[in-house]
Amino acid sequence: MTRHSVPRDPREPHRAATPLELFFDLCFVVAIAQAATGLHHGLSEAHVGDAVLGYGLVFFAIWLAWVNFTWLSSAYDSGDVPYKLDVFAQMTGVLVLAAGVPRAVSGDFTVITLGYVIMRVGLVAIWLRVACLDVGRRRTALRYAAGVVACQAGWIALLLFPRDWWVGGFGVLAPAELLVPAWAESAGRTPWHPHHIAERYGLMTIIVLGESVLAATVAIQSVLDAPLMTTSLAGLIVGAVLILFSMWWVYFEHPGHLLLSSNRAAFQYGYGHLIVFSAIAAVGAGLSVAVDQAAGRTHLSTVAAGAVVAVPVVLYLTSVWVLLHRPLDRRPVSAAAFLLAAAFVLGAAASAAAVFLIGVLMCALLVVLSLTRPAGWPEH
């Protein structure tokens, strides 16, 4: 690795996401959009249980693929030719994974597993290269490589079993995937960069928000194409816009790098974002369902249509408060603002104007946070 030292300096000034990392992230746009579309259609057809389960399994796979690369690149991005070619190979795996998302939502994980095989050949190759070049962390790198290979072998073996076994197999292999970094890092911490990690997670948050913005745009277009613009349809448009803008504001209220002070904090931050990301994408799917309900294109009731927006918004607010706000702001007023907002949002699902009310409640939360912010409080 020639362009940068091995490993990268975790105190490197002005460390930012590289164009290659941004290109890598963009490959996940299609996969996330496919997962959200599958959730939208499943909910609109009133197959709530199957839709949520399929979405959860698929989104975990998408998120895990991104996480594996993100933390590795923060510590060992050399930027030389072999590294770039390896990342291109992993990106090819991401594209295959994205192509397999619609089938995976229906329970066929064959293509998505093939994408993982392609990705992880490249991932293991980098870890083996690290083991050769970073002698001080050789055990850590070899543990990562061994853990990734073992878990991937498990996913491949699971294809040999009936589809009914997938949920049980997922219950075993998913925790194993999450334990690999903890096991590897116990042999020596990799030199990930706090500012760089926070920026990477922030950029992925924007990408996932972009998917929800796209869903809201399509929903608004279908509303505007309606023969008659009613008060309820206008409220749906306003509410959708307020929800999305407020979600961005709440997330970027505090700088994330202040939270990344140890491996324990890193695991909480890194893994907790699974709920943040999946909730954001689910909000977009929920807004599409709300439009379907307003247009009479779904069998869901008004309350159910409101709930598919309210529930992911509540999950989002709760996870963002736990991960990003509470560690930096332990004032009772902050906790009360988030918890009351979440409670009122959930209650708003019963209203015929659920989306509009949720948008207003999100704005009210922002007003409270802004008015009660102490002087000199850290901002993004």
C-alpha cells in the first residue's frame, strides 16, 4: 500500500470520504430502493407480516455489506491500484446483491448470496493483505478474514436447506456476523478514524433519505395527478415534506465523531444505525402506502395506513435519540421532547390526517430542541 501509511493514522487531519468510497455507496442506492419498493407493495397488499419480515432480512444484508467495507476502508484505505481493483470487485458484488433483492424479498436468497460471495472474496483479500503489511495487527486481520469466510460458508450452506429454514438460519448467522468484529478487535483495535466514520455514516443517512425523498416525490406526483385536489391530499403533501426535512435536521443536530471515543462506543454507533437506516427507508415506503390509501389503491384501513408511517418514524426518533442525542445531551428536557414526540406520533396514526399531523409533530420537536439548546452546544 503505497499512497498512505499502513495502517492509516486515526488522527489524520482533514480526513474525508474519498471519491471511491462515494462511488461504492452509490451502488447501494438500487438495493435500498428495491427493498423499500418490496416493503411498499407488501404493505399495500395487506401482507404486513411477510412484508416486514422480508424487508428486515434484506435490509440487514444490505446494511452488513456496507458496514463491512466502511470500517475496513477507514483503517486501511491505501488508494493504490490493487486496492481500487479490489473495491471494484466488491462493487460488482453489490450490484449482483441489488439485482437479487426483489427475489430475496420473496424468500429466494440465491442471487443475493452470490453477490455476497463476490464481495467477500475481495473483502478477505484486503484483510489478508493487511495481515502481511500491518504486522502489529496481523492477528486482528486474520481473525477478520477467518470470521468472514466462516460466516459466508454458513450462508452458502443455508441455500441447501428448505426456505422455511431461512429464518432460523438467519437467527444463528446474523449474530455470528455481528460478533466477528468484536472477536477480531479483541486481538488489537484497527485504526479507524472517528471523523471519517461519522462522515461516512452521515453520507449514507443522506443516501437513504434520498430514497425516501424519491418515494415521497413519486407519491406527491400521483397526488397532483388526481382529478381533484382535496384538503386531505394537500395535507399529505405538506406532511411528507415536513417529515423528511425534520428527519434530516434531527439526525445532524450533533456531530457524530464526538461519540466515537472507544471500540465499545463504535459498536453501539455502528450497529445501532441499522435501525436508523432501515427506519428511514421504511418511512418512504410508508408514505407511498399512505398515498395508495388516499387514492383507494390498497385494502389497508386509514389507521393501518397511518401506522405504516408512524411506526418507522417512532423507530427513527427513538434510535436517533439513543445513539446520537442522549450520549451528548442527558438533560431531562431533551429526553422528554423525544419521548413525547414519539408517543404523539404513534397516537397520530389513528387520525385521518396522520401524515400531516406527524409532520407537524416532528417540526414541534425541532422547535423545542432549538429553543432549549444551551449556549455553546456543539453543532454539525
